[in-house]
Amino acid sequence: MNLHKLYLTKNNCYIAGAKLNPAGIMVHSTGASNPNLKRYIGPDDGFLGKNTAGNDWNQPKPDGTEKCVHAFIGKLQDATIATYQTLPWDMRGWHCGGKGNDTHIGFEICEDGLTDPLYFAKVYKEAVELAAYLCEMYGIKPEKPSLICHSEGYTLGLASNHADVMHWFPKFGKDMDMFRADVKAEMTLAAIVPKPAAGAVESVMKVSVNGGIIKYIPSILYQNYNYPNLRELCASLGIQVDYEARTQTVLLEK
């Protein structure tokens, strides 16, 4: 996960400053064909790029509406994918138009034209990692109704009538049950695989988790007597891991 922080301090939601005791997570998508984080977040921090339209959400009523979320996932100026935290996680957001604002952290995935599988795969992976991170932080179980999307929130009586994210995910073979399973796998794998130092160059094995999420696992695990058979260990925990035949050396993200 590529996590940054830039609070929307001029937004009326931030100014109101109501407290939240997070009991769940609600996944949203923006409903507009613009994958750039600068559309929603400002001012430019050197990574976002400048929003020349002046329509970001760091203003009292963005787009003339009382709204704010805890985070956005989308493209930086250099086209890499990042997450920007825009409210404290324990501040009540204005993201779903219903009772879910009182219980759930809400984050938005910036939509593109909904036809690019590469962009979808990248933001989906980032969303899985963000959800897993928040579930770990607040003891949230990656299951319904704790981890839901906006459209599920509506059917549960927690949110207004929006289609996201189920108008998008199925276009690429995903749904929220799969998302919850991938979040659970991310949390489980993170618990059993040591995290290498940021910026370290390590020999790693590239793996595909549950058929889609790409992870880099330090090769030392395959020589470590504590992990004599990682494949079977993962399988026993409900995680399907497919290994490439070779290892490679990568510069791990900071």
C-alpha cells in the first residue's frame, strides 16, 4: 500500500470534527471518469499535481454538497497508484447518506472509464491492502456487514441508493464476497510473513494470492526451517498461493 496523508481541513465535515468509533468499512467509487487523485485532494503536495479547475474536496461544500470520505485511491501525477487519507480514521465522515456514517470508515476508489483491466487490478489491490490495514487497526472482521460497499449499505438500510462498487467490480470478474476473501487472505498472509525493511533490495518470490493479488515473498522463507512448507500452511488457512518458477530481485516499496 502506498499511503499518504493530506487532511481536507477546509471541508465542513472536518471542521465539524464529530468522533467515530469505527466498527466497519464501506467501499465507494467516485462515479466519474477521472482516475486522478488531484481531482479530489488538494493542495498539491508535489505528488498529486495541481488541480487547475479548483474543484477538489478541500473546501466547505465540494461540488455544492456536504460530503467527505476518509480516503481516496487513485493516480498520482506520475500515474502510480496511491491511497490518500483525507480524514482521521476516528472522525465521522459524510460518505454514505445514512446511518453507516455513524459506524463505518468510508473510502473512494477513483473511477476511470471502467474498461481498463490494468488500472482496475492496481486500484483493487490497493483497496484490499487498505481494507486489511484498517481491519487490523480497529479489529474489524472482513465480513458482511462490517466490510461492505455502498450498494450493500443501501440494501442493509445503512446508506443511500447508490450502485457502487457493483457496477464496476463484476466487469473484471470481482464482487464484494471476493473482495472480503482477498482482504482476509491479505490479513492472514501479513500475519505469517515477516515484512522486509522499507527500501531494501531482497531476493523474492513473486506469488499470486487467491488467483489475483500479486505479492512478493522473501525467498529466505523457503530456506527457513520455520517455514518448511509455506504452500501447505497457506492452504490450511484458506489461501491459494501460486508461485512463479523463479525468484527475482526487486526494490521493495518504501
